Amino acid sequence: MSGSNNKAGVLLIAHGSSNPQWEKDIEYAVSKVNTGLPVVLSCLEFTEEKTIEKGIRELEQRGIETIISIPLFISSGSTHIDEIKYALGVKAETPVSTDLKPVQTHCRIIWREPMDDHPLILDMISERIGALTSEPGTETLLIVGHGSDEPGFKQKWDSFLEEIKMTMDKRFSFHKTVYGTLHPDNLRQVAESLADDKKMLVLPLFLCEGYFTKKVIPRKLEGLAYTCADTYLPHPNVSRWIEDQAAEALAALNTE
């Protein structure tokens, strides 16, 4: 490892959850990451022990001078991305209402983008669908995303969902592929538009099983017949994606 690399570290930023299994899934994925660098996990909510500031301080105490910040989020359309950028000083201000304050640090911050349509993520999603489908031509696929009501962020979510839709269409050739969101709340309406004699598969674009996948989505789809795919975790491609993000950041550092 070069001299510049041994002063770099990785700060992973997840949303956080009150669900213990959610935390276990995240921590297991992080434990499988092999970057050759110190890796610290922080969360936006539900913990006072793993805040962004505490994550930065831990890396500082380990002699880190460059922090590679990797958001463990599904889409760039999440308003939390703007909050995190603001807290890290990547953005001077944010239109998003937030309780986060900018964290002062002597470390250089390198920002990486969320998962979006990275090839490793697309392959993982395809694997999730492949585990359910038997005859795609006789099935419909309903892709479910969190979405956003906020201007600008909604467009990013729509663009991301459209990309997932087109990619899965090419790979599987379902009878019909559509997407719905929780924000704006159009999931039930979209699902009912598929209510014909075709088998419906539901693909939840969520990092872990939790409140949205166990409570919100089932409630909105109540009474409809469908088979639901697994969330992103647990799956090794999430850990591989983290490694890829760190490697790309290091490669850029080494060319400076």
C-alpha cells in the first residue's frame, strides 16, 4: 500500500433503524468488506453511538487524513444524501430540512455516490428476480421504491426507477414491468393496474428488511396476490460494491 493510501479511511453512512435485524444485516455486510483500509460505520438515526461526527473522530484518532465517504443508500434521489453532503462539508448549504450540523475536520473528504444502477447492484437485483420468476412472459413485475415528493429529488428517483425498469425488461422480458413509490403514494394504484390473470412479482428496492417492507408495502398491497423478492441485504454484492467505491477513490488519489 502506498504512503498516501495508509492515511485514507472509509466512512460508511447508513440511515439507521430501530430494528435489531436491520443493524445485524448492515454490520455483517460491513464485516465482509476488504479494502485494506480502516472502515467505520455511522448512521443518521436511531443511534447516538454511531453518528457521522463520531465516525469522523474515530478515523481522525486512527491517523486518517483522507476520508472516503460512502453512503449506503439505494438512490441519489434520497433527500438524506443532501443532508449527509451538508454534514460532511461537501455542500455549503442544503434545501432539505435537517438537524445535522456541519462537522469540522482537518481530513479531506472524498464523496462517493449512492448505489443507483451500479453493475453490481443490477446483477444483484437480477438475481433476486431470477429466484422468483419461472415464465417471465406470463408474469408482471412491480418495482417498489421509496421515492420522494421533493422537487429535484423526485426526478432523480424517477430516473433511477426507469433505469431499473428498462434493465430488467431487457434481461427478463416480462409481460409488463412498472414501478410505484411510497412518495408520492401511487403504489396501490399502480399495483391495481396489474390486477389481471398474470402472476405479479414485487421487487422492493430497499437495503434491508424493516418497517417499509414488513409493514408499509404489505398494507398498501393488501388483498392483492403477489410474490415478493428479497431486499438488497443480505447479499455479497453490497460488500463488493463498497470495495469497488473505495478502490475507485484510491485510484483517483494515486493519480493526483
